[in-house]
Amino acid sequence: MRLATRLFLVTGGLVLVTVVVLLIMLPSTNGVRWAIVRAGAVAFVAAGVLAWWVGRALGRPLERLTAVARAIAAGQTPDFPVTVLPEIAQHALALRVMQDELTARFDVLRREREETRTLIESMSDGVIAANDRGKIVSCNAAALRLLGYKDAAALPPLGELFHDKPGRDLLREILAGRDVELRALDIEDRTLLVTGRALPDGGTLVVLRDVTELRRLEAVRRDFVANVSHELKTPLTSIAGYAETLATETDSPFAQRILANARRMQRLVDELLDLSRIESGGWRPERGVVELEPAARDAWAPFAERAKEAHVAFDVAVAPEAHAVAADPVALRQVFTNLFDNALRHTPAGGRIRFRADLSQDSVRLSVEDNGSGIAGEHLPRIFERFYRVDTGRAREQGGTGLGLAIVKHLVEAHGGRVEADSALGRGTTIRMTFPANGTA
């Protein structure tokens, strides 16, 4: 019911009630009664007209404010009423301010959404988003190209995106809510790195990165390094043999220098061959039960004389519950040898190198600690890269190849473990390794 009608009825009712009360209370003469009735009728009509006019004056702006609110909610352009009533004018002003703020915020959101869409479309990585039912709701051009589709409408549900079993198992794992980080997946003639994340609304985000060309270049590099290393091995062996003969017979410092550099190149070639064999997948660990304390002391033996001359102490601390680990004995010795060599080269006279082993939840944790010069924080993320050297001049002077830690990383990861470094300048370096504990004897 409209406001004018309500005011008319309320005012008229009040007038009628007043008339009835007057008729009851005043003397019951016909003249007085008729006068009251006539006055009441006039008052009724006047009150009704006034109420109707006031009601329309108040009701129309309020009705238009209602229409304005509905238009704002529907995203349409509202028509704000013009009124002289202060109270209604304040409501109209408040709605206008709200509409302006909403428009500004929607413009910002729309612009950010367009920027995000443009950014995703320009990515070389494929990006796929699916809802909580597994239906693909968003897919950029790179994903369509990698998957061999021309139109996003032709995409099947996310769980059926790949036809081979490894691909379906991977997507099933992602749809189950587990995060997947850079998992390699071979699809026909392509190699993709797949990353999967669960979205807050129950959906799923999948990112595909094509590393086919990168893998091909890595294979070319490995083959080149392996071939060159094999070709260098024979002449270096001959050079080292002749230099050793000359150094023995003539005691010439030049022959000694030739021999030292030939052996250094032999060591570099051997490490390149080892690294190429590990990276290419041509090497697999032959696991056996290795007692850690004897293995560590045996690997330290070649450095004992050098450490004694430099007054560097070495000690071993192995927890009883972590006395052995299931690993390749030869590979583990190479890991220890590289780490001990690095630690000894960077530990000053009077320093200490310590080997530790303990059990941590589901893994055996090994560490090699020294109190040497340490490594600056900006170098730590890269020390396991091949040929990376923190101090190039010092490494060359001491015969470092820049491959020792890279080999350590690959050997540990080949056992299903991981390796990390903790260091600071002047406070030494700690290299930590973890091996799965299910092989611990």
C-alpha cells in the first residue's frame, strides 16, 4: 500500500474518532450534532487531501530511491531523485556516493582482471584452471598448443586430459588435493614439467612447462662433455706418465709442474665423466649396508697427512641408532671424499672438521662441519652448480674443479635423499645430507 493512501486512512480515522468522541461528550441537541457532523466532514476531507498531498510528496522520492537501489544492485545507471526534503536528500546523497565507490571499485577489478588475463595469455607456460568438479573453466593459448587442441571448448575434464597412465595418475593426484611441484611427464614427443595446486574454492590449477628443447640441449651437452672427456683421458694419461718419469729421473721443477697440472686435468676429466654418467641416468646406486664411522674414517685417510701438517683436527660423532645406512659404498665414499677435500681446503690452521650422523624421523641425517672461512649468503643457492666457485682465484690455486659439490648433490639425490648447505662468512660451513631411513641397518 502506498504512503499517501496510508496517511489518508490514518488521518481520516483520527478525524472520525474525534467526531465520535465529540458527539458523545457534547449535549445531544440536533443543532449541535449536525454542526459537529458538518465540521467533522469538512475536517475529514481537508485532512484527507492534506494527507494525500504529504504522502505523495514523501512517497515519490522514497519510491525512486528504491528504484535507484535496485538499479545499483543490477549494475545499471540509476536516476537519482531531486527533493527538497533534507532527510530524503541525505539518503539520495549516500546512495550516490555508494554508487560512485562501487563503480570505481568495479573498474579497478575489471582492469586487474583484464591485465591478469593478458598476462596469462602471454605466458609461454600452459595454465589450466578447473572447478571443484574437475571441469576446465580457464585455459590459455600455450596450454592449448602444448596439448594439441585448437579450442578450449574441446577440452575434456581435467582428469581425462592425458591418455597415458602416468599422466592420468599425476592428474588424479592433483585432483585429490596434493600439491605437485615440477613433475616431469613425457607426452608423445614432448617433455613437460607439471605443477599442480589446489585452489581455495576447491578448484585446481595446473601449469605446464615445455622443456623438450632444454632436455635435448642437455643431452647434447652431456654427450659432448662425455666424448671430449674420453678423448682427453688417453693423452692425459700419457702426459702424466712421461712427466712422472721425467720428474723421477731429473728432479726438474718443470717436470713436477707438468705432472701436477696433468694430474689436475685427469681429476677434472674423471669428475666430468662421473657427472655425465650420473646425469644421463647411466648410473644407478648398488645399495649395501654401509657402516658410517668406518666409511668416514676410511674416506678421511688420504687427507690425514695434509690435515696434520695444517694442524686441522678431525672427529666423528655417530649416533647408535644411525650407525649404518643403505647406500652405494663407492658413491658414499666419493661423497665423503669431496666434502672432506672442500672442508680441508677452506679450514685454516688449528681448525676442526667434524662428521656427524643421527636419526631424524624417517631419514638418516649426515653432516660435515668445519669452522673455516665460510660462504657468503648470496653464493649459497649456487654452490651445488657445476663449475661454480665462490673464490675463483683461490680455487684455481688449490686445484679445485668446481664439480665436487655438484657430484655430491647428484649422488645423494640418486639415493632418494637431499643435500643442503648452511654457512656464513667467518663461521664455517655445514653440508647436510639426508638418506631414507628404511634402509638403515
